[in-house]
Amino acid sequence: MRIKLVAPVKDLQLLLARLRRDPDVIPKGATTYDETLLFIMEGAYGAPDLYAVRVWNGEDERAVLVHLGHDLRDQEDEVVESGEKTRLMYKLLDLGYRQLGEFTVSEWRYRWREFFGDVITIKKFGSFIRIYRRFEGVSSEVFARRQRRAYEFLRRYGIRKDDLLPYDVRGFLVMLLLQQGVGGEGGGST
């Protein structure tokens, strides 16, 4: 069973300051990279299949191809291969994927008790907090208790259940862009 709660962040600096001061939160580092989301609407049962090309070094355009999965709600980052950004993008385009857009993404990762989490900022789209963990072989009662704990953690930072998104961060971004009509055949850029 998996717990993954995602909510938009209203005041990023305030949230990060509070997380850093919280004695129960263990900072795990921060990173910034360029990310190109690509998607296809022909996945299993009509769900989009999402990939991201992530570039950490803009000078040599070294990148990794990451499979985000077949579900907008519960994505898992799985690195498929590394190489030069243009080659990885052409590979996906040749397979029938189309470019959704290019984004600058910053992540600040943390750990809280048995949970992992991060605060993700996507330039021009906003910031989001996630708390997540997969629990194998636990009873539904134990799972429900852990889920309540995750809700309580977010509530400490002013996030209510009503604030939670029905999608993961990148799934939410895909839905926003699709609703706005961004990402035609040539790819949209934000």
C-alpha cells in the first residue's frame, strides 16, 4: 500500500523556513534541473504514459530519461537511460511521444519519521509539498494509522485535506497544460 499526499504551497519561503526549524524533519538536500515532459495518450486504458528528460548540466546537455509511469496520480521516477538531451528526445519522438513543455524544477527533499517528502517548485507553475511512502505487508489498520500521521504532518504546516491534489505534481501539471491546450505537435514551452 502506498501513501502519497500532494498539496500546493502558498508561501514557499515560509514553508521551507518552518520545515528547516522542525526538529523532526531531516533535510536530505536540494537540486535544480531542467525537465522536459513528454506524454502519449495511448497508454493502458487510455491513460497517458509519461516520460521526463532531465538535464542537470546545461553546457554539455547530459541528461537522463526518466519514466514517470502510466498514472497521473501516483508516479514513480525510474531512470531508464542517460545520454545527450537531443538524442533522448528524438528517441521518444520517434516512438510517438510529443513534447509537452520544458520546465525548470527545484526540489528540496526531507525525511520525517518513516516518510519521505519533498517540496517541488516548477518555475511559472508554483510550488508543491509531497509526503510519501510505500508500506509492504501492513494491515489496513496500521496503514490507516500511518495515513492519519501523514495528514497530521501536513496540517502542522497549514495544509488541510481539502488542499490535497488528486494527482501527483507532474500529473497535475500535465492536466493543467492539457486544459490550456499547450503542447501541440511542435511542443509547447513555458
